[in-house]
Amino acid sequence: MTPQDLRHQVRQGQLRAPTAGYCGEFAQANLAILPKAHADDFMRFCQRNPKACPLLGVGEPGQWNMESIGHDIDIRTDIPGYYLYRDGQLAGELTTLHDVWQSDFVVFAIGCSFSFEQMLMQAGVPLRHIEEKRNVAMYRSSTPNVPAGPFGGNMVVSMRPMKSSDAIRAIQITSRFPAVHGAPVHIGDPRLIGIADLQKPDYGEPVAVHSDELPVFWACGVTPQEAIRSARLPIAITHKPGHMLVTDIPNSALATF
């Protein structure tokens, strides 16, 4: 299906699942939605942390249709799941934003590692979470973000187990796409970045790492949710981890060389 077809399915309530593996030739986006009073600080946060928060688009205050990233997008309905934060705490999960939308909300669309997964699979690099139809495993790391205003916290990373040869190929491929997190930020011992147990992700679902494999970690667009927690804003909204906005931006358009 096309990205617009998928968004219409989500809008109609027909799809509430993680979006890994869907519309693989098109970029997917993480979301952060917050009041205009905090938008400038958050913009600086993204600029200072480009690995975790590569911006694909930023809306005007109150704008819920972002033609710059897709035709007929409605930010209030076209994501399979949303998180609502109040005072830095997760206050609930939503399927639409109609009841909470504010005229001063600013939408930030942030690149997602799901975008390069199609290219990895085309290169013969297997991805276990897609094979097992699971949400990718995501972890809070001990790597601090560069703060901006009230936003700080630590980087969140996503993990994919790979054999050494596949990890090398993955580095070669993903380094060409900084707009969707680029090359991995860590390979190997998870304890070196503060992760005690790979079978207990903070977000998503665990997958096995076999004895002949290495865990490969990418910066993750869930990082803004940790920044929002640390900022303790009165209200903020994000995507539910793994439940992305599928845009009309071709992944090929994001390559840097």
C-alpha cells in the first residue's frame, strides 16, 4: 500500500500496530508535540542532539496538516498510537488527539530508524524483530543528551542483533542516512552504555541475541520522550514507541552520498 493508504487505515482505526516493515521505501517519523512556549527550546535540543533527533519537519503553531512531509496528513489521527504526558509523567495512551488538541501545539517530525530497515533487508541483513513481528527493542542508555532549556535526559537507543559481517554492512548503509539516525552509536557490550539486561527493554519487545551475534545500537527517536520527562511540561504528546507516522518522503531522497 502507499503511505497515504496506510495513514487512511490508521485514521479509520483499522491499524493500531507498530509500523516496522510497512511502506519500506518511505521515511517514518517519530513525533513530539508541545506548546509553542517550549518550541524554541525543543528546537535547540534537536539541533544539539542530531543523532537522536534528526528533524524531518516542524509545523506552525496549531498546524495538524503538514504537507511538507505528506499529502493529506492529519497529525491528530494518522499515528497508530499516542502517548500523553502531563508534568513529565505518562498520563495515558490515545488513539486520536481531537479531544486534547490545542491551538498553540507545535509538531516536530523526527527521523526514525525504521526508515533504513528496508535497505538493510534488501542488502541481505536480517532483522529479527520484523521476522518475529515484534516491536523493536529500545533502551534508556547512560549517554547524556546535550541539554537545551528544560530538555535533557539520556539518549534512548534501539537494538538489532547482527552477525559481525552484517553489522559492518549495516554501518556502511546507515551512515548514508543521517536524517534517520545514521550509523550505529554503539556495538557490543550493552553495559558500556548503561544497559544491564537486553531482555528487559524500556520500550518495545525483547529479541534473542545469539552467541554468534553482536547487539547493534542506534540512536532512537524515543529520546525526546526522555527529554519531555525531564522537562516536566504541563502537557506534551508523542507517538507510542514503535507506532510511527509514515510520510511521503522517499528514503532515497534522504541519502547524503
